[in-house]
Amino acid sequence: MKSFIKIHKQDNVLLALRDIQKGERLHADGVSVEVKDDIKRGHKIALQPIKENDSIIKYGFPIGHASQDISIGEHIHVHNTKTNLSDIQSYSYTPRFDENPYSNENRTFKGFRREN
């Protein structure tokens, strides 16, 4: 089983697929990364140096920014990152449901109609 995954080619983090011990070496993108901290499965590891206020890139998009300098192999989590949504004070989910413009009359399908 692989130890980590880099989800998108632009990511500057690796995602641990298992618990990884401090001192283990990971090889990604031609770089040998020595893990600086014990990393729990599902957590992120810096693949390159990330300066304070630089973006943390996962899925090819910024998911936050560094609250301090982060070195290669360091654990990336709430202790050294901040969300980019800090200016949003509140959020309200207000979906808009439009009327269905399609009638169910005279609709067919290729299949068998069951009694239930």
C-alpha cells in the first residue's frame, strides 16, 4: 500500500494514506522528503518549503495559507495554517428551488415496470 498521495500536480502537500513516523523518507516528484513529525493518516505533509502567508495547495487549489514558515516534511494542520475564508463573518445556506419545467406526463423509459 502506498504511504501517501499527491492529489494534483500543482499541490505543495502530500496526503498521508497511513500513519507515518517521524524520520521516514518519502519520495515524490524527484524529491526525497524526510518527515519531521509523526503524521496521522489523512493529514498533510509539506512537499516543499512554504513561507508564512503563502498558499497551501491541495486538489490544485489554495485551501488556506501558512500562518508561519513551514519546512519540507513538516506536518501541516491547524497549528500552522489559516483558512482563506477569514473575512466571512457568517454563512447561510439558502438554496433556490425552481419549479420543474418538465411534466411527468407521457414519459417513458426502457425497462420493466414492477408492481411495487
